[in-house]
Amino acid sequence: MGAFIYKPLLYCYIMFLGSMMPMPHKVKVFHPIHVSTSNIEYNSKDNKFEVICTLFTDDFEAALAKQYNAKTDLNKQEMHAAMDVLVKQYIAANLKLSADNAPVKLNYLGFEINREATDVYLESDKLPLVKKVDVDASLIYNLFDDEINIVHIIVNGVRKSEKVNYPDKRVEQVF
């Protein structure tokens, strides 16, 4: 009976002491869900779309490496300029926006790391108020066939969201 009690207690001590040990700088975190989000908001003060795409950093690095056959590290400051080029190309190829059936050019502003995610910032040129928004989102589709893209579109304070499962990529919303 004593061995039965001490064994779980031993595992607790091992886990506790293990959590006290210093961790390596970069720890790969496994996440069983492959998802990205795209927040697309029409700013009526500036008459522009403001877009933030959020992707798991490890998945995004792997997708960039696969797409461009390049070494990637979004966290390294000395690689930031090279990563900017790849991120800009990748997002332009995998996120398309149109308003009232006309293509919208999205200007790349940059990216930043936010914990285990990467936020990519984009902005359109000035546009008149829109009534219909179409989005083609295929972010990380080149890496996973269970990828989910969640697209939030906000126009005049009205938010409409849609989940897009691989291989689908089209979202259409009327405001």
C-alpha cells in the first residue's frame, strides 16, 4: 500500500522540480489545432480597411520555409528585414480582399511577435463606404490540410465572422 502512495507523490516531485529548472530559450509548443484569424475592419474615419492577420509563429515559419525554400526565424532581429520580404509576399499571395466586386490593394505595414503568435498588419488605400466584402483566405494551407481560417469583417460597427475550413477559402459578406 505504501508504494502505491509514494509513486504518485514521486511523480509530483519530479514534475515540480522539473518546472523549477531553467528552460531552453526557444521551446517548441505543440498545438493540436491549426488556425489563423484575419480581422478586417473598415475604418470610416480614414476610409480604409485595416487588417490584422494572426498566425501561430511556429506554423507561420514552417509555411514560409516551405513556400520559399528559405531559412526562417521571425524572432531574430537580424533576420527581420529578410522575414519582412517573405511575410509580405506570403500574405499577398494568400489573402485577397475585394469591396463591392473591385479588388482592394492591401499595403503591408509589418509584423510583430505576440507571445506564440505573429500579427501581420495591412492597410488599404482610401475607399468609399463599402456594402459587400469578399475575402479569399488560404493562410497556412500550404502546410496543413486541417487548417481553419477565421475571418472577422467589420463595417460601420457591424461585425460578421465566418470560419473557413481547408480547402475552402471564400468569405462573402453584405453590410
